[in-house]
Amino acid sequence: MRRGMLGSIIPVMILCAWEILSRTGTLPFDAFSRPSDIALAWLSSLMDGSLLLATWQTFETALLGLAIATIVGVLTGAMLGLMPIAERITSPTIEALRPIPAVAFMPLSLMMFGFGVGMEASIVAYACVWPILIVTIGAVRAIERRLLEVAEALELSFPARLWKIILPAAFARINVGLRIAAAIAVVVAVTVEIVLNPRGLGYHLVLAQQSLKVGLMYAQLFWLCVIGYLLNAALRNVGGRSTRILGSV
Amino acid sequence: MKFVDPIKLAALAFAAALILAWQGLADLRLISPIFFPSPARAIDVLISRMADGSIWVSLAATSVRMAFGWMLAAAVGVVVGAAIGSSRLARELLDPTLEFIRPLPASAVIPVAILFLGLTNAMSLTVIAFGAIWPVLLASVYGFSSVQRELQDVAHVLGFSRREFLQKVAFPSALPDIMSGLRVSLAIALILTVVTEMQSSLPGLGWDIFFAQRSYRSADLYAGLILLGLLGFVANYLILLIERRTLRWRNLGT
């Protein structure tokens, strides 16, 4: 309780100073807007549904990209984790591709997919696949040898082995990679929208700035903070719970 | 004489096979040369741009932008992180606010930065520094707030002043955290450098790639991508070297 009180002192002070300085004319309204205006812009964009639609568009793409990255990353990671030699053979290639910033692929994916969900999701997938891949390799390699020997003794097929033994055993650690990737997914999606793709929260943010609706711009920035904060909190929660459930297996 | 490690050879062969397969597919026109120009053409572009010198201009512009943004983030991040990390009151006052702003995608401040600074280098540096500061800042807060109890007691017994404590005990003890924060920051700085160059037509590799796409010269696009990958790789390698050097004292005792 005390922590919450102390933590709100500074934001409240800033907001009050902002409002007062704006009312007295010290801060130019056309660049700074003012908290009361921002709150109104936020409410009205929430009421007419435009903010929620944009949020959905961003999340839809981020989720699609994340799903692709999860499938590719976990499958490849599981195979490379099981075959150390293959991992060592491919690792220089992986290490050469990994440092290329995902956003640098924007022009390429624009050429291939055009504007829309496809180009954005492909960039998100590229950005998200690396943490998932690397965490999965580590997780699969850390599986107890005896479990793999059991799978061998039971003569399970590769899909059965993957589904029944490897993934449950490695899930707790893969989950860490998925959580990192989920946070990356939203950030990358918004970035692609700001630079290129005319949809979602990022695009609406740029649009608000370019049409000089400064209040709306700050409102959307605030909204992005809220979403990011909630997402992080949710990921922490989900992570803890699923690890507890599966960790006891 | 030592034999070459067969695995390393196989790794090289794997990478070469991938590139050759791509070259073959492009030569046979099985994949569209508009989207996937053959690697040979991308290398051609790289060589000719190296020869006429235009590539160094772009590479230098991007490297300098990234380095300056990163250094700004590093300086502010470490100092502010030290201030917050070494005081419990400051942590309680600021932690919630920082936790709230931290998840904000750094590129989201681009519109605000453009509003105040226009399409300038100052805008680009501000955005890069804003995005790259979080890993250093948080690592520095954590490092300074988790100085071992014993070390604090030793400093107390020796009668260190607050400044001496920060300088001689807390900073070295936080350094490993700060260094790993700095490494993450550098990767983010490169990403934001590319983004701001694309967004506001500032010279550099990001803009080169963007412009190559607009004029449908995909070989140029790949040349830019290769260089960006190299830049990211070299930057990361350099900071790993610095990290190993500055942290060498830690391994001496053990």
C-alpha cells in the first residue's frame, strides 16, 4: 500500500504541473496538449471503437507472427537440440542471420506480401523465432537422458516422441522463450505499423501526429503503455501458472 | 600440424550449400529474381559500391548514429540507474513509473519526437537513446541495489564516504550487470537506427534498403541487409571483447 502511494506521487505531480503550465500558457498547447484534453481524446476514441479496433489489428498480427515463430522455432529447436552435431553444423549460419535487425526486412517483405497482415506477421515471426529457437535448443538438450532412453525403448515415432516426451519435459524452459517472444511480437508489430503498414495502433499514432491531433497522439501513447504493462503482467502470471502445472508432471 | 575440425568444415559446407542452392534456384529462374536476386548479384552490388565509396558513407552514418545513441543511453542509464539503485526511497518513488513506461515500444515515441524535433539527427538520437536506455537503466538499478551485504559492511568499517562507496564498491560490483545491459542496449540501438533512418529519410544503411525497395533494385536491398548483419555481428563482438576485458578481475580470484 505504502509502495503504491509513494509510486504515484511523481506521476501525479507531473500531470498537475503539466495541466497548470499548459493552462497558464507556458507549455505551448500545439505540441504538449494537456492531460485533461488527452483524457477526453482517449475516452472518445475508446467510445467510438477506433482504439479497440486498432488494438485488435495489432494483436491479431502479433499473434499470427508469434504462432508461426513458435511452430518453426520449437520444431527446429527440438530437432537441433536432439542432434548436437546438426546443431553445431547449423549454428554459424544461425549466428550470421540472427544479428540482422528484423525491421531491416520490412522493405523486402513489403515487396513480397504488399501492405497488410502478411508483411507485418512475417517480420514479427522473424524477430520472434530466434529467442524461441535458442531457448528450445537449450531446453531439449537439458532433458534427462533417461526420458529419451524410455522413448527409444518404447520405439515411439518422432512426432509421438516430440509430443509425449520432449515437449512436456522441456516446456517449462521453452515457456521462458515464448514469454520473451510475446513481448517482442507486440513491439515489432507496432514498429512495422509506424514505419510502413497502414493498420493498427502504430499507424493510428502516426496518423494522429500528422493530422496534428496531439491530444489523441498522447492518448494513444498512454494506451500503448497500458497495453504493454498489462501484457507483461499477464505473461508473468501465465508463465508462473503453466510452469507450476507442468513442472509437477 | 593440427587437422581442421570436421564439424567446422561441415558447418562451412552447410552455409555454402545454402548459398549455392539459392544461386542455383535463381539461375534456373525457379524463384523470382525480383524478390530473390542471386547472391552473386548482391555481392556484385556490394563490390561496386565499395569501389565507388558510397557504401562507406552509409556504413559510417549508420555506425555513428548507433554509437552516439547508444553512448547517450549508456551514460544516462548508468548514472540514473546508480542514483535510483543506491537509494531505497528513490526506488519506491520511481519504480512503478519506470515499470509503466518500460514496455512502451521505443518506436512509438517517434511521432512525438518528430513533433518536437522534426526529421533531424537530433530526433533520431533521442529515439535511439530512449529505446536503448531501458536495459542499461534496469541492469544498473539492479546492480547497484544488490551489492552484497558483506561488501557494504566492509565499506562501513573502512569508513568510506558515500562517494567512495559508490565508486570503489558499488560500481565494480554492479559492472557485470551493467555490461550485459549494455549489450542488449546495443542491439536495440541498431534496430532503432534502422527504423529512424527509414522513417525520416536520414542517410544510412536503413535508408539505403528502403530506397532500394522503392526503386525495385532488390540486389541493392540484399547488399544492405548483408552489411547490416555484419555491423550487428561486429558491434556485438566488440562489446563482448570489452566485457571480457573489464570483467577479467572477477575470474582472477577464483
